[in-house]
Amino acid sequence: MTASPRPGPGEGAPPAYRGPTAGVEDEPHGDPVPPPHRGPARLRPRWLVAGVVAVVVTALAGLALGPVRLAPAGVAAELLNLMPGVHLDSGLTERETAIVTQLRLPRVVLGLLVGAMLALSGGCYQGVFRNPLADPYLLGAAAGAGLGATVAIALRGGAGGDATASLPTTVPIAAFLGALTAVALTYGLGAAGGRDRTPATLILAGVAVTSFLTAGQTYLLQRNVQTIREVYSWILGRLATDGWHDVLMLLPYAVATAAVVLLHGRRLDVLAVGDEEAAGLGVHPQRSRLLLVVVASLGTAAAVAVSGLIAFVGIIVPHTVRLLAGASYRVVLPLSMLFGAAFLTLCDLAARTAVAPAEIPIGVVTAFFGAPFFILVLRTTRRVPV
Amino acid sequence: MTAALSIVDLHVALGGAPVLRGVDLEVAAGEWVTVIGPNGAGKSTLVRAVGGVLPHTGSIAILGTPAARLRRRERARLVAAVMQSPVIPGGMAVLDYVLLGRTPYIPPLGRESATDVAVVREVLDRLQLTRFAGRELATLSGGERQRVFLARALAQGAPLLLLDEPTSALDIGHQQDVLELVDGLRRSDGLTVLATMHDLSLAGEYADRLVLLAEGRVAATGPPRQVLTEELLARYYRARVRVVDGGQGPLVVPVRPVGPA
């Protein structure tokens, strides 16, 4: 659709109607009003720059720090060398270069993608459900992924095979399908009430589906106690990778989700006034909600499949952005992606260096920072309800 | 001349219970019609059905076009509504809130043009809201908020304005301010107004015509003097009132029944 034949506000009105804007359409720039206090909400360049800087700095830190400590400048030069036609002297040995490009780079890129997806989906869910407590797992994605992963691990264990070696993709695919099935189930049940369904109906359906699937997972776990350790390590989240496989699995979903959700920033601002008002403004709240839930859930399911259940990123990042940079979803969504990517990369760095050579599950790190932050959010939203 | 709004045999059921049972109503262009009636009579339901947010049977025509044939965006350019106690989105500034009124003119995934911003600045100026443009909506008083809701509806540039209890949350001075403002806009812009109100004296002072709704049907319609009578109000509201003649219309005064001494 093009914007050119944009009709004036008075179009279709009886001749007597001049509209509140008579004359404005003819001379949009002839406004003699003194400069306004501020323009419409939009993403300010300094915030965009801050987000990009955060991503670059945390990525470089993630590549430079670890059991082998490297010079960030050398790492940066080595990264630029990956681009065709660039030949810089990084000062790194061949072994160090391999550590950067083959071991750490896939993990850092995965962390960036997972963090961006979880934070973006969380921000999107908060808008779609007009609920500050919404996170990407609200509609049962976590419980579904957990059950799917548990089933896959338990079946493998039962067959007597070596769990990690046999089929490296079974658990991610089972988690992915589990997450999507759970969200579909929630949406189907929540929407069964017909056109009276509200965000609250869907959230409650999500609670029910989560309980149901978690019960199934717990039962399965009790019957297969030998798998508990592996299942728990999956549930607490990890970004361990072998090469680029996980990144390539997540990438198409991440791109599609980011494109669709970012395009709907203004639409989410419209939905913030309530379904009935939004309908009066000419949009279809339930249609928009369904589309956004589908794409955000796809992104979440793909992230969960490769990283396990990483808590709190989807809540704390969008709220931080909202508090600092503005509440419009045209600001919250892109900045959530950038800062979510940076935050998770930082958490992963802490997870693998704090007690090296052992690793702390990354879900523990994010929740450790997340829980205190959550108190702060609650105190702030009491003043300005979202 | 085509009626701004033409409703024929409108039925609405909410949760299976019939709320409107065959309402006919015609509102001429430029007219102000206020719907009155006891609690549960279906006033808000009628306005919401015209706003296009309730399933109904029977026909609603807006400026001669059957509403069923209008796409939602087209309808939003013809009908703007200020509903009862709208949601106040947290963290949203007045300017951004009023800009949402331009949604029917903005491509589905597009953004506001300079024209949209200019329209909104003009509306803010007319409603003396310019100094609030950067303030968060949540920090405004009730009277200021009601003006902002009205500004959002005006930014829609629709010739038919729906007001559901526009004054119920306001003190008596702000009630008069808002209604005078609406009446001024109606006269200057040729707006058609369909409102619901509980305060019968105010309703009578500002409307060209009143529609008394009772149990989902039109019980009486006509100029305020014909509808605001002691007899009709006693029958449909079960209220003891005295109706005295005011300068701008009948004034309805509640009278306490004489009880045991």
C-alpha cells in the first residue's frame, strides 16, 4: 500500500463539514506555532548508538575473555579479517585466531541472537497482552519446550543410547515442537470463548496449559530419574555450541520474527489503548494479536530450542528500555533487541568465566541479576502503570 | 439531505441476553442527540454498536452507507468515539496519544506523516492542550484527560462524534466546560453528536433532541421539553422529580418522597 492518496480527515463528510483541520492539509509546513516542547515518540539516535555500542563492546568482551585472555584490539582486527578484502595484522597467533573464530565466535553470535529474540518477544508479548508481567513463556512455550526436551531425553535414555552423541538435533527439535504446540493449545483454548476473548482469557489459558504440561514433565521425570541431571541442565539454559549449527538453526526464525515484530511497533502502541478503542481507530486487535503471538512464539521456540529455558531476559530488558528510553513500542522493540543481545552475551561471559573451568548455567546468572531488578520494576510500575 | 446516522430495527445481545430489542433512530447531520434512560436500558450498548464494536442485527447506516459495507478503517474516518473511562496507557505522552487518532489515515505498517502531526498540533491548540503535549497522560486531572480523549476523537476527523457519558467523571464546572467545548466544535465544524448522559438537566440543555431508552426500546423521543416530563421520568426511572423551566431547557430536580415524620 502506498501513502500517496492519503485522504483528508473531512473526506466523505457532508459539505457543511469542514473538519478540525481545514487548511492544514494544504499547507502542512506553514505552521506559525512556536517550537513544541517535544516531537512524537520515536527512537532517538543516541539510544540507537548506545544499543549498538553495547552489542559491540559485549561481543568483543565475549570474544577476548576466557581461559585464554586476548587483546580486544587483536580480536576486533581478526573479526574485520573475516570480511572479504580485509587483511589486518591482528597480532594473534594462529591458535588464538582459531579460538576466536571457531570456538568463541559461534557462541557469542548465538548469545546475541538468543538474547535479542527473548527480549524482543518479551517486549512484544507485554504489548500484545497489555501486561507488564508478560514474558515470552507466558502462553506455555517454556512448559511445552520442557516437556518436549524431557520426552526426547527420556526416550533416548530408555533406549540405552549415549544421550549426547547419538542425535544432537533431537532435543532442540522436540523442544521447538513442544513450545509451538503449547502456544497453539493455549491460543485454541483461550480463543474458544469466541469474540469475547480478552488478553486475560489467553493469559489464564496459558496458566492452565503450563500447569498441565509441567505436570506431565514432572511425572515423566519421576519415571526416568536417571535423566534428571541432563533435563535440569537443559532447563537452566546453556549456550554451549559445537560450531555454527545452532546459529544456523535459529537465524531464519530470528530474522523473520524481528522483521514482523519491528514493523508492528506503532500497531502495538495503538493496541495499548484497549481492544475496543483500537477497533474504533480502524484496526483489528485480535488479528494483530494472533499474528504477533505467532511470530514472537516462533522466535521464542527457536531460541529455547538451542539454548534451553533462560529466564528473566524477556522481562527485565524491555522494562529497562521502557523506563530509560520511553514507553512507545517503536522505541522499546528495537532497543530491547540490542540490549537483550548485549545482556545475554554479558551473562554468558559471567557464566563461563566466574568459576572456570566449570560453567554456571546461564539461566542462573540471568535470574540472579533479574530477580532484584524485578523488584525495582514493580516499584516503578506502581507509579506509572504500564 | 442524507442523515448522518440511520438505525433501523437494531437488536444487540450481550452474553446471550437481549439488550437492545428493535431500536430505530435517525440523526440529522449537524444535530446533537442525547440518549437517556435508566441504568441497564442499553444506552452504552447503542453507542458501542454504532461505534462498530458489537455484533448486532438490524441496520446501521452512516452518512447513507450501510455500516456493514464499510471496512473498519473507512468507518473510523466517519465515526469517532469517546467511550466511558478509556484505558490510560502508561508512559504515553498526550501528543502521542492524540496522534493515535490519526491511525485510520496511516498505512497499516506505516508511520505518521508531517500532515498527521500538523493536524494533531492544531487540535491540541484548539482544545488548549498544547502546554500538555509532552506530559504523560496518566499525570493529568480528570477534566484534562477528558479533553485529551476528545482531542484524539477530533484528530480522527470524523463527522460523527459518539460520546458515552462524557461528563460522568467530572465536577459540575468541568461538565459544563466539556459540553460547551463539544457544542462549539459541533457548530464550527458541522459535527454530528450522539451522546449518552445520566444528568438529565445537562442532557436537556445541550441536546437538540433526547431519546429515552427503556428496556432496550425507544420509549420516547423529541425535543427536551417533550421528553423530560414528570410523568415520563416517573414511569421509566421510577423517580420522583419536579421539572422546572430553565432558560436553556427543562431542569430536573429530584424530590425526596415524604416519609414518616
